Amino acid sequence: MSIFSIIFILIGLCIFEIVSSIDNAVINAEVLGTMSEKGKKFFLIYGIIFAVFVVRGMLPWLIVWITNPTLGPIGALTAAFSNNPHIKESIEMSKPPLMLGGGIFLLFLFLHWLFIEDKKFGLSSEKFFLKHGVWFYAVVSLILVLIVTLSLKYNPMLALAAVIGSSAFFITDGFKKNAESNEAQLLSNTNKMSDLSKILYLEIIDTTFSIDGVLGAFAFTMSVPLIIIGNGLGAIVVRQLTIGNIENIKKYVFLKNGAMYSILFLGVIMILEGFKVEVPEFISPLITLLVIVLFFWKSLTYTKNKKKG
């Protein structure tokens, strides 16, 4: 892997982590507004350590280790840079189920946003899908049946991976919905939660939201160190945005759209790689950058037109 490829992947990972964590940053900023200065400082200092090293560090490492138990903890960490033929063979064998499961998770995440979640319409077609949101469960069910049917022709492990990816989506979606329902109570402070309780709550939410970014990162690279660095840098930027620039970020109304279309493309790429369709390593970061730039530009245009109006 060349230096240029590494830098390109890291930039893509960092930007993807930032835009996919916007909702999380907004929740953090709003809850932090109800906390004492001491509580805020504690969360912003020690919360970064937890977000970067524990969540975005441990999670990708554990995923690679669990899917390649024979590698051991050190082998799972250094696998992408190893010349050991045994390690390379193990990674190649575990890559399809990991990619397919992660791809299903990301595809379902995008479809849920497209069909069900309220949004600013960045594309005219989004209004149509939201109007027919009742079809979400039918669509994802049919997709899962199709993927499992195709997977059984190749490898039963792929079918299991698809089901696990689907289950992971619905489990995390439940946690996110619970977070949204509890947010209003936290902001009103009617339950008199302590700062420590709020910090623990935010860390749980951060862990839930980070799963999207961690799984999407495998579309960029199988290298755990690169995922940790790229996602970690993105997480640090998100925390800085949480401190003082969140209102400015809210002005870019279509960034969430860009994040979700990036998730769609990454999910499709991972599903293709799950079926051993080779996708050049530069495609994922390139598509991510192009999609985010497009919706960033649309946000700027929307804001300018709104000011003129």
C-alpha cells in the first residue's frame, strides 16, 4: 500500500466519520448545555479518550479478531501489513462474511433514512420515498431474502453474515430510537439526572452511533490501525464541533443527506466485495469525497438562496 493510498484512505475515513456523526454531535451539544462546566470539561477530555481508543479502537479490532480467531489479538491488529501467507489467507477467507454483513447493515441504515426519517429534501426523489415509508419493512425483507438466497449458492456463512448484519441494524436502531425519546427528558432536566449520569448516557449513545462509522470503515480498508487513526481523527473533530461550532454545522442542511448517500455507496461496495467482486481501494474514499462535496455545495446554495429570499 503506497503512502498516497494511505493518506487518501485516511482522509476518506476522517470525513466519513465526521459527516456520519453529525446527529451524534447535535445530541451531545444539546445535552452538554444542561451540564455544569466541570461536567462538560470531564466529558470533552475523557470522553475523547473513550470515543477514540475504546470505541473506535477496540470495535474494529474486535471485529477482525472475532472473524479471524486464529490470528490472535496482535495478528488481528497488524494483519493488513503482514507478509505472512497464513495471515493473508485467513483475512481473505473472513473478508466476504464481514463485508456482506456490514454491507447489509449500511444498506438497511440508508433505506431506513430514505423511507422513514424526516429530512430536508436534497433530491426530489426523497419526498416520494418518505411518502411511501410504509414500504420500508417490505423492501428490506425482500432484499434480505434475495441476499440470503444468493449467499446459500456460494457459502452458508455468507447467509449467516447477512442475517447478523440485518439483526445488528434493528438492534442499534432500537437504541437510537430510545435515545431520541429520552433526549427531551434530558434537556428539560425534569428527572434531575446528575452530570455523571448524563455523561454515561452520552457515551452509550456515542457507542451506538459509532457502529455506522466503524462498519463503513471496512469499505475503505481492512487495516485496523488505519481505521483507528482515520475514525479517531474524525471523532476528535466532531468533539471540537460539539464545543462551539454546532450551530454553524446545522446551517449545512444537506450534510446528513450526503452522509446517508455515502453510506448507500459504501454498503453496495461491501456487498459486492462480500460476493468477491473486486473493487479498487480508491473507489470508497473517492465516492465519499465526491458525495460529501456535492451535498456541501447544495447546502451552501440553499443557504444563499434562503438569505436572498
